[in-house]
Amino acid sequence: MHALRGAWNLFLLGCKTRFRLRGSYWAWRMETAFGADRSKWPSAAERRRAALDYGAWAGDLRRMARDRR
């Protein structure tokens, strides 16, 4: 369920950024998450897992903000 929530929230974020995965937001996000030196980045599988975790976390934040209203 965690992975499904993460994937859904990444999809929503992708819609908001018009799926410009090489755009300024995603470049900043990748550098913030993994650093500027690509040779030190984790494996692709670990990056996918981290992305799903980020998506789930972003959804949790969105839900908490909605519940505060």
C-alpha cells in the first residue's frame, strides 16, 4: 500500500510539473536528494525506492494540510 500511495503521489506531482523530468524542479529535487556528483548516487533500484518513499511522504503532508482546515 505504501508503494501504491507513493506512485500515485508521484503521478500527481508529475502532472503538476507537466512531466518535465529534466526540468528545473526535478533537477533540483534529484540534486537535493542524492547530491550533485552522479557517480556517488545510489543504484537505480535504491533511487526508485527513495522516490516512492518521497511520494508517500508528500501525500502524507498533503493529507495533514487538508485535515487542518
